Amino acid sequence: MKRTLLAVSLALLAGVQVNQAATNLFPGPDYVVPGAPPPETGPHTGPEGLTTLPGTLWERPQLLGDLNDWRNQFMYHGFTFSPTLITEVMGNVSGGMRQGVIFDGVLNLGLDIDLERLTNWWAGGSIHTNSLWIYGQSLSTQYVGDISNTSNIAGFNTIRLQELWFEQSFWLQRASLRAGLLAADAEFFTAEHASLFLSGTFGAFTLVANNLPNPPVYPVAVPGVRLSIQPTSKFYFQAGIYDGNAQSQEENNHGVNFRLSTTDGALIFSEIGFLLNQSPGDRGLKGTYKLGSFVHTNEFDTWNSQAKAALGTGSLQAVSPDYGIYGVIDQELFESGGQSIAMFLRGGGAPPDVNFVDWYIDGGLDFKGFVPGRAEDTAGIAVAHSSISQDFSNAQVLQGNQGFSSETVLEATYSFSIAPWWTIQPDFQYIWTPSAQNGSNNAAVLGIRTVVTF
């Protein structure tokens, strides 16, 4: 009874931030490319000897520019295209399962339609869709064995539809309703200043990605509805309900199986937030503070009962619903003369009897503009810690397996802004106890990523 009451209470939380940056992979209504700076309107330093006048190759926001004014004409009629290519090379240089190097990437083809521009009468309506071509191996799967995922773009190699939704704003744009194929990590538990980092856990953290059955996080989405309300400029509320099982990437390998089943249960995310110094006329360092939860309505067998059932000494015992809570701090710490320092901190927990990760915390710092002559470059350092349920570990030991403890990731990275449309980002990660299973070899990972916006 107590579990049910708590879950229902958490589900009643709600929230949204209008125009809030998120930590997903691609540009669009809710997306930020990891490691890529936002388009700048001021002077930009290109390679020596090349012009940096506005509209030239090294100044334009996209590699292909306005395509002989075609892009502008499409935008005038309501169509915005946002192709983005992310490629990387990563290698496990020590520890983990074995040493090796991979090459992988993803091409995202995004399309947004402004229905007011298209129709000249439909105010507040929009449509978004994007498709992914994911290629290359996963370093985590092949060589490291970690649960945090060394790359936030790795996935099953295929061409797939990701999101496809319609959104309608109302109440003087203080509220909106979105419906269709939705990815929860595009809007919930996000931290803007975590988007610099390459490890997947700084986006879809393990508290969600490794606990829920095939959750709607990159690169998959599920049918769902999200309601958002921002009654004042300082507070927002949002809640979304999704199908409870997105299926594995291999099962729904092209993203066109629009699964909606009562046997999957429902997954409910909710979030409330406070926006510091983000109202018109505000001065001072900006910050975002969030409190959220997830609730899954299906029944889940406890770890202990699964172990006893496997050994023939007991029967399965299920609990319902499953839930978790989390908090996010996203705060600028310093800003002066084009230089800035910002931090993020996220943490949360879930019941240990049915969740693999029972508590989680991550945090980091971004430093922008501190290298002379490199005003748009950003350096960052971050740490993430995933604590594994003692109930799960005990169940493994009971069955004769090695126990589990925790996994910790340290990441240091530097994003070189070559042009507004192009970044190059070397990266270092060190993972303590990959897979969180006792006896795992600590791993050191080196990589380099490049992002091109067309």
C-alpha cells in the first residue's frame, strides 16, 4: 500500500520549460548536439588566411549555407531541415574486456513543420520527425563491458524512424500538448551543461536506461502524450505518459512498429522546475532546478524471488508499480567577457528490490572561452556513479555468480569549434569496475568525435 501511494503521489508531479535546451543528440525543438556549440551571431575565427565575413563558409551556421536561398524559401513556408552527422573513433587502451578500436557514427535527418507558416491560419501547431542512420560498432559492447555506455550515439546498425509527433500550444503559449512517437530523454531529466559529454549516462542516465524495460530513450521512441505548462516565467510543469516497453532496437529495428499494448503497462514521467534569472529583463547567472519522477505500472518480480525460483526453493513474487525519483541542478557559476563556467548535478534513486541501479549521481563543470583566441571552445570534466542494488547482487551470489557493487565514470573532454557548423572533440574516459560486477578490470578509453551540421 505504501509503495502504491508513493508512486501515485510521484505521478502527480508535472512540468515543462518552454524553449529549454535538452541533452539529446540532434538540433530541433528539444535537441542539442553533444559537444557542438550553438550557432553564434558574432565574429568567428576560421582557419588562418580564410575570410570569416558573415555568410562565408567559416561564418555560416550550416555547412551548406542557404542552398542558393532554397533553405530560406522552405523556412518561409514553414519547413526547417536539420541534417547532422556525428562520427567518432574510440579505443579501449587498457582494462575492460579486451583492447580494441571502433569507428561509429549517426546521420540524423530532421524535419520540423510550422503549421502557422504553412497554412497561414493554424496558430501554435507544429510537426516534428527525424530519422537516423546508425552505423559502426559499440565500444562498450565489444570491448569495455560498461553499463554507462562510452558513446551516446552507439546503437543497433540500421536506418530507423525515431520521433514523429504533433504539438499544439495554447493559453498564450504557456502550455502545449504533444502526441505521437516520443523520446522521454528529449525533455525529462535533462541538464544543458551535461550535453558536452560523450558518455551516454550523462544523457539517459543509468537510473532510467538500465532499470526500465526498453525505455523510450535514444535511439528509440514510443507512442505517448506529453502535457506541458509554464504558468509563470519562473516555474514549469510537465508530465508524459508512454507505452511501457519500446521493444529492443533489434526487434523494432526500423522504428515503425508503433507498439501500444496493455501488457506493456504505462510509463509516466513527471517533472517540476524553477528557472533562475531566465525571465525577460533578468540579470545574473542563469540556473534551472528540477525535481522529477518515473512510475511504471507493470508488475516486476523481485530479485530475491527470481533467484529462489531459479533454484527451485521459492516462487516468484511481483510488486507494482515500479518508480524512481530524481533531481537536477543546472547552474552558471561565472560569466564575464565571453568566458563562462557552468555546472550540473543530477541524482536519484529507485527501490532496490526490483531495480538494477538503486541510486545514481553525476555532476560536472564546463569551461568556455578560457583559451586565448578560442572564444567558442569548451572544456569539461564530469563524474557519474551508478550504485547497484544489494538485492540484485545478493540474488546473483545466491545463484553462484559474482556479486555486483557499482560503476564510476570519469570523463574529460575538449570541444574545438572550427566553425559554427563543425566541432572536433577529443575525449578521455576512465571507468572503474565496468559492468559493476566485482572483479571487472578498470578501463581507460580514448576517443575523438566530429560533428557537422549541414
